Amino acid sequence: MKSTRNVTNTKRRRKMFAVLWSALFAIGTMLLIYFEQTALLYILATLGVTAILVIVAASDLARGETHISAPSQANDSAAIGSGIASSYGSNKS
């Protein structure tokens, strides 16, 4: 079991690590702009956004497969709010 001091130090270390990485990326971006390397900046930005999207997609798929449940019922909140009678479940043909 970790003591409170160790947990606090770990959080502080992670926060400093995140701030350091953010500062390095900001300095790198400013240097690329200063030296007019916008093509390289564009490529790096595209690869960064792609990496983030892949990470988000993979994490969502991993979480979504474990929570499969019964089909949800229809939501009539829009019909109720606007005063329209619900047509869900009616057999009008």
C-alpha cells in the first residue's frame, strides 16, 4: 500500500512530465513556424491527429464490447416536449 506522500509525489511527477512535454511541443512548433517549415508542420500535425483518433477508436471499441445489453426502447422525449402524439408502436399502415 502506498503512502499519501508517495501518491502525491507520483501525481506531481506526472504533472511535471506532462507540462515538460507540452512545452517541448510548443517550442518545436514555434521553431518550425519561425524557420518556415510549414510542410513538415502539416505532416506532423496530420500524423498526430491520426494517432489520437486511432487511440480513441481503440479504447472505445474495447470498452463497448463488454457492455452489450438488451436493445433500448425508443425515446419519445422530442414528441412529448413539442406536444406531438407519439407514433412509436402504432400499427398504422
